[in-house]
Amino acid sequence: MITMTEPVLVEPGLIQPVPVRPHAEDVVDSAPAARWAVEEHAWSEHAPGLRLTISAGVSAGRAGDFPAVLARADAALYAAKGAGRNRVVSS
């Protein structure tokens, strides 16, 4: 199970919310598990034929470096989408 402590949701755009975690060094390791959990969930129980996947860009850094961390995560997200979607790319 993946848990988040003290999460904050930042929305730089309408489509791409960004979860921000304090002390999130482990997020690079946990993001692939989250991607897999979404892909493997029995979504069709909620709506027949429904299948969901996620692409994620992950970056970590110091609190004062938030704009740079967000820019790296955004670039990684577009790299994940460009590589075929349903992927996690970290920077």
C-alpha cells in the first residue's frame, strides 16, 4: 500500500495535479508501484470496459528549489507521455 503523509495538492494546470510530499525521497521508488496499482485495479467493476493508466514525472529536491523541482517533474512527465504513456520517468 502506498501512503502519503502531510500531502499537499498543487495544480499547475487543469489536467496535471502534482502531489507534493515533505521528505519524499522515496517517491521515486513508490511511483512505479502507484502506476502499477492503477493499471491493475478492477476498474471495469465500476464501469464496464473502463481501463485507466497513468504517466508520471517525478523529481525530488529541497523545499526552496520548488520551481526547479516542478520544472524537472514536468519535463519528466512529458518524457513519460512521449515514451508511450503508462510510464514513470524520474529526473
